[in-house]
Amino acid sequence: MALGIRNPFYFTRNRTGVTEEDLQRAVSNAFNQAFLWGSYGTEALDDDQNTKRYIDLAYNINPDVYSVINQISSKFNSVPYYINRIDNQKSYKKLKSLNNATKFNYSIPQLFKSISFQSESFKEDALPMPLENPNPFQTWSEFFKLSDTFLQTNGTVYWYFEKPLLRENADPTAMYVLPSHLMEIVLKPNSEIIGNENPVDYYMLKEGYQYVKFPEEQVITIKYPNPNYSQNGANLYGMSPLRACWKNIMATNKGLDLAVNNLKSGGAFGLIHAKDNQTPLTEDQGKSIKERLKEMDASTEDLGRISGVSAAIGFTRISLTTDELKPFDYFSYNLKMVCNVLGWDDKLLNSDKALTENNLEIAQKRVVSNKIVSDIKLFEEAFNNKVLPMFSGYENAVIYWNPSELPEMQQDYETMVNWVSKAVDVGLITRNQGLMAMNIPLNDDPNMDVITVKDDVMTLEEAILPSDEIRIRQN
């Protein structure tokens, strides 16, 4: 239905003395006229009405979905991360901008720039994770892997923090991943979609007849953007990537079911009838033949599958063979669609395509830059903006995932050595900076942090100024 929206700039044309706050409120109210949640109840309804299907009918039973998501979450979980205090905000912002632009796929000059920004951004001593384990049942590795699995399947991650009773400002004692496919969002009465107030009242876990309430202030959400706005706040839920390829998933599931049924029947699916069309089988003859076929199929004796019949019979096949259906062609197509939707590369899934070591390395690097890095950004923002501030002693601290340390993101070693050698010889970098670029432990000798040039391993100042002038300065 058409919704009449009041002109948000009404006050500016008809009244004087309007404040910026009045104008913002007018714009907010105009938008809210299109999305009047309060009049439709307090439960935010996801327009995707069956989010459990992404676990029950996709991840749990579809081998393609499981394989792709397991590879994504495993690769995400292999990226090293550190918690450090920020020492230089300007350098930290430059580092984030560089990583956002390059997606950690550095050229050699960009690699040295990132090393410089990192050394300037953070204090040397890394901090431990705020909890040794997030909860009694998981390690941090398991925690992050499960979190990313829910992000890929349902598009939303819910982290719940457990706090000591009667101690409002105490540090959290545990951190749990809630089952995204069972969560629902409950809104405050008459809440607004746009405004200064958070519209979420609390989160509810619903499974069968069980309802568990989680306070909004103890839950952190990570989600993929959802363009499906509705009058009931559907956009508050993240959009599942699997939604876009659901027909491909169901086609593969159906194909696998048909393949199993075909194997169970031994490929025989059709009608038994009299060979002579003029003398049809009687009902008793048909039942007798069917019962005998069942006995033959169940028999394990050597001659148990041989039988006789007194009438001349024929068989008409009414099903297509696997060669005619070509199900594996459809399976390959569906797998490619799942990979495309999830941002993965089907070359990494034992593809039958001709592979070379070169294009496999390209595929591995591409998925890290295009897929893993974008997910890392979501986790970093949630952890830095909401998780670490909950813990005392982590003021001005951030978590930093560094995909550039993965094997597939490394520069060609021979090219790197040549570049580093030349850069050191002409005084562009120090020897320790060269070691950092090649992931080699640094040398404690202070001379390794001095800019030098090739001849006599002298400092840059010694190479530029005449010897007499250097002696005068030193004296």
C-alpha cells in the first residue's frame, strides 16, 4: 500500500528558530512512517521464514555446502591474530587504510609500508586474550571457527557474555556463540528504525517449546548486510548467503536422493508384463512374480537369485539412466553456484578441472583477499568496538588479524631477497626491516637498525659527508 510520508523539511519552510535536533527528528520521523514497527508488535520478523534450513538441509546433509563452508571457516581460523595497545593512532589509521585498499595482497613496496605502519602503530608487548578460553567448552580456535560457520550459513553471529550476578561493572566471565538459526529479536514497544535509541529489547532462543531470554546489553551481533527491509524489522537479521543459491542446494539434495534410490533398486525401475500382448498376466501371476523378485533380492545364497516362471514375460523401463540424466554435470554446476555465492573457488575442492600449481596458488591467494579479509573486518570491528572495552586492562587495545602471514600471501622469496638486498645497499631500509619483510627473527645488534650503504657497511651520513667533516662533527 502507498504510505504518505510527511515532508521532513516542513519546519524549515514554515517556522523560524528550528534547531538541528528538530531537523534530525523530522527526518527520522519521516522514515519511520514507512516502517511502523510498534503497530505490528514487538517481535522483529525475519522475512526469511525458515532459517533453520541452512543448517538442517544444507550444512548438515549437503556435501558441497559443508565442504565449502568448512574450508572457509578453517582458513579464517588459520589467520594469526594479536592484541596490542595502540601507540600511534595516525599510523594505525594508515595501516587500516592500506589493508582496506590492498586486502593484504601487498606489492613489495606496500609490504614495507605495512611493516613500518605496524611498528609505529602498536606497542611492542602483545596482550593475552581477555579470557584464557571463552567458555568451559571451547577454545578460542573452536569459538572463532563456529562463529564464522554461523556467519556463512545464517548471515548472523550472536555472542553472549556471561557476567557475575550483582556485579554490574564486573568483567565478563565467559563468552558463548549462540545458535544463530534459533535466535529471534524482540523489539522495544513503539521502537523506531532510525534514531538515537537501540530498538532491540532482548534476544530470544526458541527451540520447540523452550524459550530463553538474553539481555540486549549482553549480546553482540555480527552480520552480513540485509537489504530486505520490512515493517517488522527484517533488516535487523543478517542475510544468509545460502539464500541466493537455495535452489542449487535443493537440486543437489534431490539428485543425491535419486541416486541413492537408483542404487537401492539396482537400476531397475519399470513394469513387468506378459511378453505377448494378447495374453496379459493375471493379478495372481503378477503378485507371485513380485513376491519372488523380493525373495531373490533378499537371498544371499549362491543360486538364490535364479528363479523360473511359466509365462513369457517382458520388462519396460520407465526411468532414465544416470547416463541419460547426467546428474554429475548438474552437481558440478550447483557446486560452482554455491562457491560463487560464498565467495570461494571451486578449484580448491578437488575439482576435476586441469590444475597447475600456479593457478592453484592464484586461487588460494584470491579467496584470502576477496573472502577471508572481508569477514575478518567484521570480526575485528565487533571485537574492538564491543568486546575488548568490556574488560579492564584493555583500554586502547585492539585485536589485529594479519592474513599477510599466511603461506599463500607470501612474496616470491627469490624476488624478495633481491629487492631487500638492493634496498639495503642503497640505504632505503635497515637490515632488520629486511628481516621483518622476510619473516626472519630480528637481530638485537643495534647496528642492524641503522641505515647503511653498500661500501664498507657505513652509515648513510658517512656515505654522504666527507670524512673530515664527520670528524669535526664528532669532535
